[in-house]
Amino acid sequence: MRADDPQARAMASAYVDASATFIEHYISRTEPQRARELADYVVTTMQGLSASARAGLSRPRLASVARLAGEAFETFLNTRSTRAS
């Protein structure tokens, strides 16, 4: 996390860590073998959307990217991973 204020940075990091843990736990109910990988994808995508919003990407474009990411995630769920972590 980036922030000039160390306390704000620590708080933001704690929220990211907590949300990543929640997402991983949720995914693990149906995809226990791939929960970490899929949660990393979700968290990284959310961070990218957030950064793009801060950089000024329009709502319609952000929504389009989010839809594409959702479609990709659905594909990941319907495809067995053959990669090693």
C-alpha cells in the first residue's frame, strides 16, 4: 500500500489483508485447491480497478473492465488449473 502517512498505510494494509483472507476463505468452500490463486486474482484486480479510478478512468470504462474480469473469473472457476503454484 502507498500512503505518506505510516498510520494510514498500516490501516490500509490491514484492510487489504483482511479482505484477501475473507475472499480466500469464501472461495475455498468450492475451490479449496485454488483458493489462494483465485483470491490473489480478485484482490489484484480490485487494486488495479482502484488505481485506475484514482488515475481518472471513467466509470463506463471501469465497469467494462470489471465485467471482463468477472467473465475471466467465471472461466477460471470452470477450468481446472494445470499450473503449479
